[in-house]
Amino acid sequence: MPKAKTIYTSRDYLAARYMHPSANEYVGYEATITIKDLGKNPVTAKLKFDGPPPFAAPMPPDEHTITAATVVELFRKIERWLRKHGYTFHPR
């Protein structure tokens, strides 16, 4: 079986805001997104918490890995994971 080659790698920063109307809490993650040329789920995002922990909002896990078949599906899964912990994407 051939070994999968990395086609693309990107390092990004993802910011998320806590979804309570009166809360002003944010968390940030360093994301390493990798796309490979083989496999059922060739797109992978490794999230690592970066920054101070939130004061009153619940803290999502420090590290998490998400895999998907496409980049669009990957960002849908990241959004679902953030919403599970009470956060949503926040543009910088």
C-alpha cells in the first residue's frame, strides 16, 4: 500500500467567542491543517489551545484533532465541535 503524501499544510489561528449575549469570552487555537493525497479522510486539522483560559465560560479541550473528506466538511466539523462547547467562530 503506498504511503500518503502531504499536498498542502497550513498554520492558522482560529478565534472563537462564547455564545452568551452578555459574555465577552474568547478562546484561540493554533490550527495546523494538512491535506494528503490518499485516504478516506485526507484533510486533518490539529487544534492546540493558545492563550489565556476564559474567566467564567467553560474551557474546551486543550488539544483536538478533526479529520474530514473535504475542507468545507472540516470547517463544518470544527464549527460543530465549538458549538458543542458553547462557542462559535469569531472573525479577527
